[in-house]
Amino acid sequence: MSRGICPRVNSFDSVRILALVIFAVNAIEADKHTCYEVRAAFQQRYIGPLHLVPEKPYKDADLQICKHQGPSCCTKKMEECYQAAVKRETLQKIESYTYELENMLSSQLDTFQDMFQYLLSFSQGHLSSLLEGTYSSLSRQALPHVNQLFSSLSLYLRGANISVEMTIHKFFNNIFPLVYARLINPGIEGSVTAGSTMGDCLRMIRQDVKPFGNHPVTMAQELAEVLETGRQLSLGLDKGLEVINATEHADLSRDCVKGLAKMVYCSHCRGLTLIKPCVGYCLNVMRGCLASMAELDQPWRTYISSLKKLTLAMAGHHSLELAMLGVRGHVNEALLYAQSHGPLITATVGPNFKTLLYLFYKTPSKRYKSVQLKEVIESLETEASSLLCSHTSVIDKNNTLEHTALKARHSFPLKPSKSNNPNLRTLSREFLGQLQRYKSFFNTLPELLCDGEQTMDDSTCWGGDGVVE
């Protein structure tokens, strides 16, 4: 009775079904023994011309890297393309990681230099306001020298071969004739003009006469110390960029490229285009390739440590900010000193002019100037004797000016407002945090490069000669 339930299959249908099964099996086997997947990967990764990939696996005795006893989808020409591709890909990966570090150093260099320029501009405006408000009689002619001073300091912070001490002494040399003619001896303003003999001589003898006391020396020493730290930090960041740029253009040895090709592409020769290298295997290959970079690890750590020390020295206790804001105070105290010691300075200038007069007499080409000098000396000596009598009243007057100027100086903020610009200490703290991340960069670079090749979820990986569980 059950016979009627199942339909009978005639002999013709049985033959047809068997033929279909055999065809399917043959199709699967045929696909299994083709190089279709290899050709697809070869094309998608732009490794080389597609005609280099064979249609079916075969034995190639000329293989040098991806040697295999069984049939292979690779040829010697494909091995050459694989080497070129893996070299290009590895260098691109190295460049991508070094770019992050390079970008950090470059952006920090720009940030610090912008902050330095902000402080210089703030200090320059601070000093200019002092001259315009308290010493208006000489401000118009003194401001170009102020601009020159801060322009030179800006170049120094950017690495220019400039002496801070000489720059500051040059500034005080240039303003001395103005101070002498407009603050100390207003009656001789016409004798001290731009390019005049008297102006040139006053500039020459300024450091001997010391009309500003020790204030120029103190200012020069203080600024030289803190600006040197900022300058070294800028130069250090620039040197770091040179090192990173050199690593980007580092070449890979022939043995390294062969090892990389074996690690990344030899699995393709067997049709395994999706399997990834084992983590330990990748690290061994990468460490061998980057052995020369690994040697940079200790010098790089020392370099990072130096940057930290420079940053802390520059930003600690707002050292650079306070030094720049202190320029106004140093110049103000120097001018007050010159005013309060005016008669003594005038008396001291005379003998120095006599020395210059002697030198002018000895130089025929400048003899015509000696007549002018002689007249100036006589007038200065006459005026010095009268000024000595009023020495006390000048000191009293200038004590009042000093009190007013110091009060004005302390009315300025000690650091930029947070709403406009962050202060140098905040920038430095952020920079130190970034440095910490990159202190072992060259030592961990192989791990970074292998991170993208790791088999996180798969239970098998490529070990160079075959699949490893």
C-alpha cells in the first residue's frame, strides 16, 4: 500500500539527476583549482598587470620567496610585483604613523611661536604706552628703536643667530642721545639729531658713562636667560621634525622586503587571500625591518626628556611671561635713573667727549667734525656746572615720576586673559601630555604596524610557510 504513496522515478530521470550532481561537483572542484580569488586581489590592490596571474595553479620552479611543493597561483614576475607592493604599503603605513607625530611637533612649534609673538607684542605695547604717557618728549623718536628691539627678539626666538645682550645694549645706546637731549639737557635738543656727530658720540660712550645705571645689564641678563630657553625649545622642536622627516624617507632593505612579501602575499599563492599573518610572526618581521629605527629609541627618549625640561623651565612660575612684561619696568627704571643723575651724567660726558675729540683730531677724514665737537664740549661743561646746583630738585621731581610710573606698571595684568589666549603654562601642560604619548614611539612602531594585520576573531593565521592554528 505504501507503493502508491511514493512516485516512481523512471530510469531517464535518474540519469539526469546523476548528471547534474556530477556537473555540480566538477564545477566546485574546477573553481577550487582556479586562481580567481588571487586574480581579484591582485587587481583590487593594484599590485600589477592582471595578465601575470595564471588562470590555474601550477608548479613554478623559479619562485624565490613563496616556494611551495604543490601547485601555486604565483610566478616569479608576480613575486617581484608583490615585493614592490608590500614595500610601498609598508612605507605608507610608517608615514601615516610618523605623520601624527610630525603634525604634533609642527603644531606645537607654531603654537609656541604664536604665543611668543603674542607676549612680545603685548610687551611692546606695554613699553610704548609708557613712553607715550610718561616720556612723551622722546616717545616719537624712541618708538622706532622699540620696534627694532622687539623685532630682533622675535627673530631670536625663532632661531636667528642674534645676541640678546647686544640687542638690548644697542637699544639703550640708541635712546641715550634722546634721553640726554630731551630729559637731561632739554636746551641742546637741536644738537642731537638723527645722524648728528653728537648723537653718534653719545651712542659710542653710553656703556662707559652708564647713564642708566645697571638696569640695561640686569634687563639683558634676565631676558637672555629666559629667551634662550624659549629659543632652544623652538630649535628642539624643529630638530625633531627633521628626525621624523628622515624616518619617512628611510628605505627598506632587500631582505626586509622579501620577508614582508612572504608574510603578506605568499598566502595568496595558495588561494588564501583573506587570511592574515600571525601576530608574533608579524612582530618578528617588522622588528627586523625596523632594527635601525629601534636604535633611535634611547636617543629619542633623551630628546623627549630635554623638551620636557625646557618646557618646564620656560613656563614654570610664568618665567617667560613675567620677563617679557618686566621690560617696561626695566626701561622705566633706567630712564628714571638717568633723570635723577642728570647733572652727574652731564659732567661725566664731557671728559669722554674730549677723548673722542682727540681721536677725531688724529683722523684727518673726520677733522671737520672736531670743530663741532669742541663747541659741544664747551657748552656741555658750562651747562654741567649749572645743573649740579639744581641736582636736589631734579631728584625730588623724579621720585614723584617713579612712583607714578611704577603704579602704572602694576596696573597691567601679569598674563593674557583666558578669554583671548591661553597662558604659556596651560600650553606647556598640554604639550607635556602629548610628549608622554610619544616617548617610546620608535620602540612601539613595529606593534603599531602589526596592529592592522592582527587576526582578532579568526582561529587561524598565516605563519609564513602555511596556516597555523
